[in-house]
Amino acid sequence: MMSSVQGLFSIRLQTAIFSTNYKYIPAVFASVAGRFIHHSPECSFATNLDSDAKDTGNPSRKINLCNAVNDALNIALDTNPTACVFGEDVGFGGVFRCTVGLMERYGRERVFNTPLCEQGIVGFGIGLAAMGHTAIAEIQFADYIFPAFDQLVNEAAKYRYRSGGTFDCGGLTVRSPYGAVGHGGHYHSQSPEAFFTHVPGLKVVIPSSPREAKGLLLAAIRDPNPVIFFEPKMLYRTSVEEVPEGDFEIPLGRARILREGSDITLVGWGQQVLVLEQAAKMVKDKLRISCEVIDVRTLQPWDVLTVEASVNKTGRLLVSHEAPITSGFGAEIVATISKRCFLRLEAPPLRVCGMDTPFPLVYEDMYMPSVQRWQNYCRSRQS
Amino acid sequence: MIALSAALRASQAACTSSNAIFRTMSAAAASDKILIEVQPFSAHKIEAPSNKVETTLSELRAHYLFMYRMRRMEIAADMMYKAKLIRGFCHLYDGQEAVLTGIEAALTKQDSIVTSYRDHCHHISRGGTIEEVMAELFGRSTGATKGLGGSMHMYNRKANFYGGNGIVGAQIPLGAGLAFAHKYRKEPNVAITMYGDGAANQGQKYEALNMAALWNIPIIFVCENNHYGMGTAEWRHAKNSSFYTRGDFVPGLKADGMDVLAVKQVVSYAKKYALEHGPIILELDTYRYHGHSMSDPGSTYRSRDEINAMRTERDPIERVKKLLLANGFDAAELKKMDKEVKKEVDDAVEKAKAAPIPPDHWLWKNVYAAPANTELRKVDGGYNTPDYDPEYKN
């Protein structure tokens, strides 16, 4: 007994030493950097040239995020005969039009409205998934996901574990629009992603552009674990990009580097990535600070190696999200990177996030970690 | 959709055919008793109250005035939303005025009331002014909740109006708590918790019903059945759309929610029952002319014919107007009242437009009470000392 415990300790020590062994870092970094291609000097909306997305070689067309989601759902329903899409008001197309046309194409047995009962929707989805079906549930706004919190945390996340692998609800995907939209107020603007990253057993995925949305959603639906897919509602109409037609997936658990830089690493997800891009451009033009912008895409499990490699290159880290700063997911990133890159960091890692208040209505401008604030902090971190 | 309209028309037809008006004296004076026969009530596990309602001209006048104020306020809110002065979410109550008017006529300000996000009219029914509502919608500091709550969050502590709740169904267990406090303090008051037909499918409603029945809490559950849970018709979201029976062991009554006298009758009856025996459910059959909110045109899931039919045949204000005129009320005075109300609403809108925006530092007031040793972090992680200042003195 004692020897096995000692054995565990020694393994952990060895891993710790290994992780701080800088001899290995440049090699890891080189391969990572080579695979992820960045860009977007001109436009604010990043186009992903991620070479590890399996491309069908099909032509692409310019569509917005909600059409990309619709496209992905169409493909999911087409390729998987057990797939069902359900949620409040999805029949007529949904409040954001992401499910337009699905009921007409696939019928009421596969695409149907539920009553107003989030807990019921998710619980029902878990049961359906436990039978091996693919259940794609929609929670109309992420602010309403809390009645379903028990089902997600206690049922969905733990099903495989507590049944010793006998059962699982991997076929469950919960889609929900999240994030500020300019006038949402307390209950149409929240970003609850941090709550769900704290639950082992769930995956949390957040796209930042139409191509990402389609690829990540298809990967999430097909992932054999329950996934919560938060869609940035502000970008539904405003984010437009060339999205390949046909079936393709973007792997979960891999971050993408949008813009390479050498002075500071900026990490974000969802609609905040847009803010980071704009800030990076501004700061480059005005202050000649070169920022490396990373979109984590998957929050749980997040791509530690990519961010670590980037911070080892730049020496500085800044994480940004809309959710309140205390115990937001930025805290997890900062804590992990602080440990892994401790000797390399030139300045304390910083978080620029929403405030520790309920999401305000009239004060939204003040609350949001916007481009202006970014500039100030990038500047201060540089000095 | 067709089945729904037919059902609605049938209920309306039944109503007008049984509407008989009796006079006790030849000339109608303001305080003369008028006996109106309303549509009979449906009852579940309880005896229905009599459907002959006594009223007076002055009472009808008060009902008319109040409903018309609500109507014009909601129409003004509609126009202001389209002018982009109101932003965010705005859920309008026009069409459902009779429900609130009847409830307030039957209750006192010591009875607590809690409702959903369709709460603009509740603020004025509980003593607020139209200007406060408009200012709140515009997000100004003179608003009902200092501009910090917005359309869905209006409150009035002195008049026991507990809001204004954004999350559907969340107010139902809250109402149970309010009623429990009334009972605990041995007050002869009830709590009314209002929700819609969509919310009637929420699990927490049944939890609240069970608790209320178990502990004999004086609560009245009011389901404002406007037949649509946002975009989904009631027959598509509820297996049993007789919401007054959904309480199972809790008795229920159903009334025509477009008839203010029927609502008043059934609520007074329910109050007596609740104080003696415990919870009761009321289903008030009503209709909203606008969509679910201003972002919803309201016509993708129901036909314009249906909406127009409601307006012409069951409009609550027109019904009271007809009663007033039939009983000898002066048409000219009605016109004068209309004009005054329009002016009141216009003035309120102008005042609200000129009102100041809340100052920045109010953002971190009242997150916590007694905030010693709590620090609210700012966007950059810097600290901000929070403030407990419910009066918003500075």
C-alpha cells in the first residue's frame, strides 16, 4: 500500500520536473506553431485556416453563424438517423432562427417543441442519449440553463462513471446562446460557462466564428461525451465567414492561434475573441506591441499545451471573458499557466473580465471588457 | 390553430348571449346597483361562485379608467420601443388588462402580489405612476427601480408588489413563501402569484402547489392563460390545457379573463377561500394582442384574423364601455376621460425622455447588504468597495 502511494508521488514529481524541463519546450513549440496557422491582418473576423480540420474539399460560401449552426444541424440529422433536435420553440425556427427548416425536412418526430421546462428538457435528453440516440437539446438562453443544472451536473456528467462504464449519455449535446448582446440585461446576457467547466464528465465548447461553429458543433454532436455548446448570440448575424459546404469537423480540445505575436499572449473564447482581435490590431498599430491571440474553442478540456507554448514564447499572459471575474474560467487558465510557466513569465498574468455584479442593463458598456479597456491593459502589461 | 379560434369564439358567444342587464331604478345614478350576469365559472373540486355580479356605475367607471390607462401606456411603450428609446426586452400587457383590474379590485394593498416579466401594469396598479414605468423602460434614474431593472423588474415595497421576474415560473414558489409569511404573521392577507400558460408546465409550480396544500398556505395561483407560450399554442405545449384542474388536489376555478367583473368575482371568492382553507388555482382566459415581446411580431404562430376577432368581440375595455353607455353613462364624459388619459401618458413619456441616466457608481450598489470585507472586482481585477444604499442617496 505504502509503496504504491510512494510510487504515485514519485511519478508526479517526475512529471513536475519534466514539465519544467525547458529542453523539451522548443521542440513542442515548433511543432505546435507549424500546425496552427493564424491570420487576420485586415478584417476583424478571423478566418480559420486550421489545417487539422478535415476539409471535404467542397466549395465554401459566405454565411453567418446562425446559418452555420443550421447547416451543422442539417448534416447531423442527415447523417445520423437517431438524431433529434428539441427545445422551446425550435419548430418554427427558434428565436434566433438556428433551427429553421429542420422540422419541415425531418418531420415532427425528430424536430419538435418542448414545453417550458428546462430541467425536463435536459433530463429527457439524458434519457434519450442513454438509449444510444443522439439528443440535441436547445436551451433558449444560457440564462435559463439553471433549472437544468442539477440534471447536467448530477446526471449527465456522472452517468458513465457511476455505472462503471455500463451506461453513458454521450449522445447528448446541449446548445444554448450565451453572452452579451447589447440590451439583454440580467437574464439574456449571462455567460455561465465556468459553472460547467467545474464538472468532470462534461465538455464545454464555444465557437467564435461561423466556420468554427459548424465544425465544432458537428464534432460536439459526435463526441461520445455529453457536451454543452454555447453559441455567442451577438455573433449570430454579425459574424460572416467562408464556411465549407459539406461535412467537416474541428477537433475538440484544441485551441487555435489567430494571430502570432511575440510580446504578449491574449486568450479568449466566443465573442470575446473578436474583441481580442480588434485590440491586438489597435495595439499593434498604435503601440507596436505584438500580440498573440488564442481562441481556446474548448474550455473543458482546454488545450493547455498550446497556451503554454505561446506563453513560453511571449512571457506574458492576458485572459479575457465576459463572465464575472471571480472564479471565471480565466482563473483556471491563469492558475495553470502560472504554474507551468512560472520561471518564464515576465509579468503576472492578468484577467480582464466582466465585473462582479449581476449583468447590468444600462451599464453594459461599463461592465464589458471592451477594446478600450484592453488597450489600457496591454499597455500597462508591456511596461 | 383553427380549433383554438373556434374554442375562443364559442366562449365569447356564450358570454354575450347570457349577458342580461337589470336595473333597480329607472335613472342610473352613480352608486345604483347594477346586476350583471357573467359567463358561468368552471370549477374543479370546489363550488363555483354565483355568476351574477353586482356593480355600480362609479365602479365601472373606475375599471374603465384604469384599463384605459394601462392600454395607452402599453401602446406608448410599443411606439417608444420602435423608436429605439426602449431597448432590450419589452413584454406588453394589452389585451389582458381585465385580469389585473379585476384582481386589484378584489384585493387590498396589504395582499402581496408577484408576477412574471409582463409587469408594467402591475406597477401602476400597485400605486406607481406611468412616468415611473416609462422612465424605467428608458433606463432612467427616476424609474420604478432606478433604471437598473428594466422592463421585467418593477417593484413596489410599500404596496407589497414583489415584482417583476425574468425567469419563467421562478415567481411561483416565491409566492408560496410570501403567503406563508402572511399566515405566520396571522394577517388576514393572501398572496397572489401570477404566471402564464407556458409557465404552468414548469416543475417548480407543482413543487409550490404541493407545499402550499400541505401547509395550508393562503395563496392564490393565477394562471393568465393567453393561449400561447411565446410561440407555442397551448394545445401543443400542454397535455391538459384546463389549467385550473392541473392542481389535482388543489381546487380551481376558471373565469373569462376578458371580463373584469368575472375576474373580480372569482378573485374575491378565492381570497375568502384561501384565507380559510388554503391554496386555490384560478385560470383566467385572456389574450394578448401583441406578440410575446416586442421582438416577436405575434403573427407567425397565429393568424391576424384571430387577433382581430379578439379585438372586436372580446376586448375588455370595449365591454366595459358598452356597459357604461348602456347604463346611461355620459358618452361625452367618456371622451373626456380618454383625452385626459392620453395626455397623462404623453406627459409621462416626455418627462421620462428628459430624465437623467443613472450615475455610473450605482453599478456596484446593493449587490450585497452589509458589505464589510466583500470586495467586488472590476474588469481589470482591481477592487471596488461595494456599497449598501437602498435609498440610492448618492
